[in-house]
Amino acid sequence: MRNWLLWIAVYGLAGLGFMQAQDWGAYAGATAYISEANGANVPSAGMEAGVSRGRIHLGVYGMKTLKPAQTPTYESTLEEYGFWASYYYPATPGLSLTFGLRAGQGTAGMEAVHNHISEGLQEEAIRAFSPEIGVEFPLSRHLSAAFISGYRWIWGAENLEDVGCSSYSSLYTGLSLRLGIFPGR
């Protein structure tokens, strides 16, 4: 009997949340990232698109290093794309805190360089998982900016020469400019 009451309470509360009047929104944006690849800081750029209903946001993203991370004998690259979900908490009327998760896949590359001459490129398929936190604030009715920070865990780069997954797993920070329809503005 207690299990039935628990299920009724959980589904009842979830149903009430979806039955309340909530606005739908959608946006697309461009993001610039700074992260680490094989021990060197690397700039990356990406795009994201998503839909929102109330405080829940779902979307897709993609990012790629703009310039390979330079170490004395290697140039490292990273490309990632996948899905993300986030929860927006309105801290003030003009500021929202975001808590999100990203899950994706892509490629990690390592190019051996000796005296500025390439000795071959190795690429491995990777999987990535990233919890993140951010702050979003409106710039106008259809434009907002967000500061994002998180940690990216990478799996699948074990076969790259002289590196491992930990060489690509790192903190990242990004600044996103988003254009769209934002509910409540």
C-alpha cells in the first residue's frame, strides 16, 4: 500500500507541474570556450540550440577546437557534439542560475610534430560527459548572454600515443550569446 501511495504522490506532483500554464521557448546560440587538451589551454567554438518549457531546457550542442593545443612535440584537437539538459533557477528578475548536464561524442586527435614537420595524425572516437553550472542574463527581449563553467570527462582516447583520457578531461569555461524566444520576458 505504501508503494502505491508513493507512486501516486510522485506522478501526481509531476502531473501538476506539467498541467500548469507554462510558456514554451526556443533559442540558438554561439559559444566560445577555453579548456585544456593534453596539458595546454586551447580555445574552442561551438553552437547550441534548444527548447524550453518552464524551467527545463533541452537541446543539442557542438564544439571544436579553433587552434590545436601546442606542446613541444604534439598538437592536440578535440571535437564534441551531443545533447544537453539544464534547469534554470531565476535568482532575480534579470538573472538566472543554470544547472546542466551534457553528454556527447566526437573525436580527439593527436598530431606528432618534429621540427615543425608533421609525422602523422592519430584520431580516436571519444565519449564525453559534462556537468556544468552557469549564469544567464538578458541583454534584450530576444537576446541573452550566459557564462558557463563545468568539467568535461572524456572516455575513449586511451589509444592515442603518449596520452590518455585524463589528458583531455578538464575544466572548461564558456561565454554564450543566445538569440530566440524566451518565456517570461
